[in-house]
Amino acid sequence: MILLFLGSWRSTVIIAISIPLSILVSITALSALHETINLMTLGGLALAVGILVDDATVAIENIERNLAQGKDTIRAILDGSQEIAIPALVSTLCICIVFVPMFFLTGVAKFLFVPLAESVIFAMLASYVLSRTLVPTMAMYLLKGHHGEEYATGNDIFRVHSADSRELSTACVQATALRWPSALSARGFSWRYFWCCA
């Protein structure tokens, strides 16, 4: 699924590596706090998996945006990582803050939900750190000299991804200036694309 949305197997590999590493860091931190792998900690990790994709995806997409502007690989990685450092940190902290009230629970509820909160918070913080360190490092080696080559290989998946992205971008620009239903309908887009311009 990540491959279909990103359109690049190299970007997908980077994200696919960062997710299990974040979970591993969270498990290590839980072990240091003498927590066990139980239903609640596994539930917290399962809850975090869907969120862990965000930091790495945002970092990769912003790096690729800078590469598309014609910057060299090192400059694109440095600029791309710097631009999203604060917004990604704020986003991560906002998610972690949601679980802070669980630490004020008492009785049985505390022993049930605190491990869940800890597993999510540790995984999220690890994901942010990895998106600032591992992801740019892997991007330097995997994306160097390969930006956009997937679209030139003739692979149908990547050609469709590229063409659809261009069409959707054009439609969204038109919908901003005009009425979005008529602009999208004129280009033959189905209802699932409406959210982009709403």
C-alpha cells in the first residue's frame, strides 16, 4: 500500500525499515521499565504502527520535493529535513500528550492502561528520532542519482501513479479558482478525489 501511494520502491524500503526499528526501541524501553509483552503493550504497539508511518513518509516526501526542485542530494536532504523538523516534532508531541492522562489513573486501570500509553509514546518518540537520523541517511544512499527513475522504467504502476498525480494536481488548482465539483467532474474524477480540494 505504501508503494502504491509513494510510487517509489526506494522510499518504501526506507519507511519499511523505520517502522520495525521504532517498535524495537519501544520494546527495549518497556523492558527497561520492567514491563512485559502483554495484551495491553501489544495493543499500544498495534495502535502506534499506523501512526509510525507518518514521520518517515513526511520526511521522504519533503526530501523528494526538494530533489524535484533540482537541488543536489545532500542539499535536498538537509533542506527537506530542516523544513519539517519543528512541525513533525509538534505533531509527535501532540499525539503523545493524548496519552499523558493515563499516567494519573489509579487502581487496576493504571496497571492496564499505563503500559499501553508507554508503548505508544516510546514508539512515537523513536519514530521521530529515526526520521531525523536514519531516514535522511538512508535517503542519501538510496535516492542519490535515482530520483524519478521509477517513472522512466516503463513500470505500469509508477506510470499510472505519476500521471494520476499530475492530473489530480491540475484539477485541484482549477478547483481552487473555480467551483470544485464542476472542475473535478469536467476532468472525470470520481468522488474519492473530492477531499483533496474540499
